[in-house]
Amino acid sequence: MEPQNNTQISEFLLLGLSEDPELQPLIFGLFLSMYLVTVLGNLLIILATISDSHLHTPMYFFLSNLSFVDICFTSTTVPKMLVNIQTQSKVISYAGCITQIYFFAIFVVLDNLLAVMAYDQYVAICYPLHYMAIMNHRICGLLVLASWITSALNSLLHSLMVLRLSFCTDLEIPHFFCELNQVVHLACSDLFLNEVMIYLATMLLGGCPLAVVLYSYSKIVSSVRAISSAQGKYKAFSTCASHLSVVSLFYCTLVGVYFSSIVTQKSQSISTASVMYTVVTPMLNPFIYSLRNKDIKSALRRLFGGKP
């Protein structure tokens, strides 16, 4: 294939989840429904935490940030996919693709706020008497700010690394969005630096937060086991059950997509598997946090004028 200078490229083609015309209305309806549920559910979590003074605590501050990130995360990919299905077009502009890569990389790394929330749970259960001193407003703000800065710098680096590439004449992306790894492997340039940066970022920005989560929950389990009363153990575990469910869902789907990419070389299978962490997980998070959380349910009832 003859390489083209990347300044001459005007567009890519997103092949989507399926090229079967008969499946397009079903895919459109399914993804539109999931997107609306995601936005509405996470927006309700944000409104509940802002409007209810009982929820002005570190845990719900982090939860509202996570809900905002989930809305943005899904909005980075799904609307463009829906527009393409509706207009029967597969085109995404070169600038639009780079922009999508940039924002997707920001918000997928920002989902590592789950690690910050795990640390918050660890301090709350293992050091309850010092909780408010450790998790004060300044520390909470700095933790979220550090997450945003790290994500933005990582995303900017990957985007600039893509801009330096020259692409071949085959500009078809076998995915429903501009996934970084898929776009990079369309290039005719030397990919060594890009691949090294992708692997390093995955190890550091994926491995370190996961290590924090595992360490926090190992300490939480040790502390809970030391509690003598069954009621005390149940109360301690119930405070972190929702978060543990969300953590398990997010990391398990990411690991699943990673291993599916190793086992199968079919890009269509990988793009279908990636729906789990890009769309399904953000949609389920509000349900997980609200169904078993009395504080959230009370706040939502107060938000709609009902009795707490």
C-alpha cells in the first residue's frame, strides 16, 4: 500500500458492529435506549448528590464525579454511532477521529476514580475516627484534580503520537468508534513508539489503580474479619458492596475485552465485546449505586418532592 501524508487524509470509515442492513434499526434502537438510560440515570445521581446536604460527603462527591465521567464517556462514542446509522454513513472526519480518540482516552482513564473511591472506603472502614481529617475537602479536591490532569496529559500524548503517523489507503476502522489501537494499526509509519506508549500507559494507568483497589479491599476484608459482631460485619460490608460491584464490572469487562483480543483476531468480535465497558457498564452504575443505597433512594425521593 502507498502511504499518504496524514495532512491529506480527510476521513476514516467506521464499519460499526455489523454491516447487515437489517440489523441497523435494531442496533440503533438498542443503543439509543442504553444511551438515554445512561445519561438520565447518571444525571439523577448527580442531581441527588448536589441537592441533598446529607450526601455532601467524600464518597458521594467521588460518586457524582464518576457519574459525570460516565455521561461524557458514553457521549464520546454513541451519538456519532447513532448519527452514522441514521444517515446510513460510515464516515468520520480525520479531525473528528482524533478528537474522539482524545476524549475517549480522557474518560476511560478517569474511570479510575474507582480506585480513589476504593481508597475512600478503606479509610472509612479501617480508620473511622480519623476519616474526616484524612478525607477533608482539600484532599478530595486534589485527588479528583490529579485524576483529571493525569488523564488529560495521557490523552494529549496519545493524540499527538497519532498525529505524527502517515496512513495507508485502507482507512476502514473495524469498530463503532475511533479506538486508539485500531487507528494506530491502520498507519504505514513505524509504530514502535506508539505501541510502547500504549503498553506503558495501560500498565501504569490501568495497573496502578487496580493495585490500589486490590490493596484497599484486602485491608477492608482484614478489618471486617476482626469485627466480633455479625451485625457490625454486615454493616461494614454493605457500605462498600455497591462500589465493589461497580469495580468488578468495570475491570472484569476490560480484562475480558483484552483477552478476547488475544484469543480472537476478529475485529468485529473485539468491537462487540468492547460495548460492555463503553456502554453497558456506565448504564448499570446508577442502578447498582441506587438500588442498594438507602441514602441515594431517600435523596431521589426528596428530589421529586416525595417523602424521604
